[in-house]
Amino acid sequence: MHIAIPLYAGYDAMDALGPYFVLRNVPGATVTFVAERPGVIADEGVTLTATASFTDLPRPDVLVVPGTKDVKRSTADQELIRYVKAVHPTTTWTTSVCVGSLTLGAAGLLGGVRATTHWVAHDLLARFGARPVNERFVRDGKIITSGGVLAGIDMALHLASLLAGEDMAMAIQLGLEYAPEPPFDAGTPKTAPAEITELVRSFLRDG
């Protein structure tokens, strides 16, 4: 079973690494970072290495598209979009983390599909014909999208259950000791103070 996580200019490393640390534990799975060309692909302060090119892995069983801080750039990245379009017909699951869902949209995969993304970019989903849903992750057919950054871990655990069963997914969760107890109840706009929500909205939109 081959799982491809594409890296591209401006990708968010945590969007890629969260699912990676879950999915590498799925029995029989090989998780590969792919890019237009193999080599080191830098995030801001973090570097990951793509060990294969898009052409080296043309038929992955699972695709996990990470998000970015530069949506305009990612949704105009023709090599990335071409790869997503090319592999989707033969994947078992096509998934995304954070605004990686907008890349799926730019590839024409979200027409009429229930989908989610980071809350700041939620309104952009409709531009691609998606049906926006406010959930941690959303499965519609073989497409699974997740909210911002760390929601990708939740999505990956759900994906692990689909690939290897719930017992294995729970074992992976326990092995990672993934039992979030954040010190603040500010993880969504519903629970965060209004002034904090606006601060983050302005920071992310302007960035």
C-alpha cells in the first residue's frame, strides 16, 4: 500500500508530518514524500526530503495533500494540481489537511462534495463547488478533508481505521499517546474569545 504526501513550494510541514506519524504505523503501508523533483523541500525553518518525484509514484493508493500559508500559490501550482488530477481516479482515498482541500478544489475534485478546511479559509470552499461543512474532518465518497493543521491527525486516525480497522487505529493512537488536553479552550472560533478570533483571522488572512 503506497501513501503519497506531496511537498511543494510553501507547504506547511506540520500538515504533512501529522498524518505521516500516524500512517507510517499502518501495517503494510509505505509513506512517501513526493514532489515535482526529489530533494529537500523547505518549509519556514523545517526541511523535509521528497524521496520520489510525482512521476515516480503515479498510482498511490492514498493521497494526502498538506496545506500552506500561501493558498494563491498552491492553487496555481500547475505541477501539483496536475499530479492530484492524475492520481485521483485510481486512489482508494484522496485526502487533505487544512487548506490542502483548496488544492483538491483547484484540481476539480470538490464539485458537489461535502468538505472542510481551516476555518479562516472556509468561505473559499464554495468557489470550487464544494459544500462547506464545519466539522473536524469530513468524508464524502473517497475524499476526506480535514480542518486546520492538527485536525490532520484526527483525519489520519480515521483513515487508518479505514485502511487497517478500528483496533489498529486505536493502537496507533495509544502508541502516539494522542490524548489532547489543551490548556485553553480556544481551538475553534466557537470557543475562543472574539478578540482572539479576530487577531488570528487578520494574521492569517494578511499572511
